[in-house]
Amino acid sequence: MHKFLLATAIGAVMAPGLLHANELPASDTEAPHWSGNGELGLALSRGNTDSQTLIGKLSLAREDERWKHEAGLAFLYGQQDEIDSAYRYEAFGKTGLRLGERSRLSGSARTERDHFAAYEYQSTAAFSYGHDAVKTEATHLDFEIGPGYRWSKLQGVRVHENGGVVRGLMDFGHRFNDSTSIYDTLLVEAGHDNTFARNEAGVLVKMSDALALKAGVEVRHNTDVLPGIHKTDTLTTVNVSYGF
């Protein structure tokens, strides 16, 4: 049931973007288009321990004066001595309607499955109010907060934790010059059974108009885990990024 409800929520989030695209009037002005970014990273170790880790991300965005649409996919897969040591994949979608120059209402949905984390899956659908606290050519700082609902299951046991959450998001970015920028994104989903927090921070260095090197640290934390399971997972990456 939770998969059906989540699929419905994702459809509701993405539908306004599809309808809006079909309703654009014909004119000489170039219509807003989808832009995107793809990332790929690979880490190999040989010797006393043979390991390999593959990381990939794809994000898409489209924005005009009223609407902003986002969607993306991500995966993480690792092996150590020919035994799986990491296996996670995620998907998300979000649509925001601007209320003014710096405020908006958004509907979002995300789902992730992880074979080695505290939770086998966590899926969330939410509505949020957003505010652009800082919005300049070089710097942005955005906040979102609102209610939602989460479906989740603890790893390795038949224990489901479904219920309401409060979703909060902070998105910061600053461009030092044409080639170097930093970013920091914090997502919090706080519920009665568990509070999930994810923070991604790093630096992006452009090598050309499309290619860049991206180094970052991702920290994931769950407040409620089974005995013997770590509450915090940290992932450090260096990826090649391609914008289009």
C-alpha cells in the first residue's frame, strides 16, 4: 500500500510540471527547459583487501517565473573481498509554486532503499513552505518546512514505522569565482519513531563549461536503530560531474 501511495504522491508532484509545459503559449521567447547534472565516482583498493565502490547521481531541474520542478536518482554500490558491503538507491521529486519573490509552496516525495543501513527503506511525501533567506548572484540560502507522512521498515525485522513527520530543508551555496563553489544541504524528517537527518557538504571545481570535480562528505543519522547498529553513516566522495 505504501508503494501505491508514494507513487501517487510522486505523480501529483510531477504532474503540474507536465501540464505547465503543455500550456506554454507559443511566442518568440525561448521556453524554460530542463537542465541536469550527472555524477559518477569509483574507488578501487587492491592488496590485503580488495574493494570497489561505485557512486552515481542524476538530477534534473526546470524553473520559470512561477514554477520550479526537480527530480533525481542516486545509487551506491560497494564490494569488499567479493562480498557486497554497500547497496543503496534513491529517487525524489519536487514541485514548487512561487507565492512571491522569495516565498513558495512545495510538494515533495522521496524514497530510498538500503541493504546495509538501520532502515531497509524510508519513503516520505510532504508539503512545505519555503523562503529564500539569501538570494544573490553568488550566494543562495533557502529554507523549507512542512508536514508529511513517512513509511519505513527497520533492517532485518518485520517492524514497520509509519506515521506523520515534520520535514525541514536547508540549502546553501556560494560561488567564489567562475570555477570554484561550495554547497551544504541539510534534510531533516522528524517523526515520533525516528528522526532522519542527512547533510551533504562539499566543493565543486569546474574544469570546463560542462565538466567539474566534486569532493564532498555525506552524513546520515537515524535516532532510532536496533541494538548493534550504528546511528550515523559517513560517506566521503570525489566524483566527476557533468552538467547539461
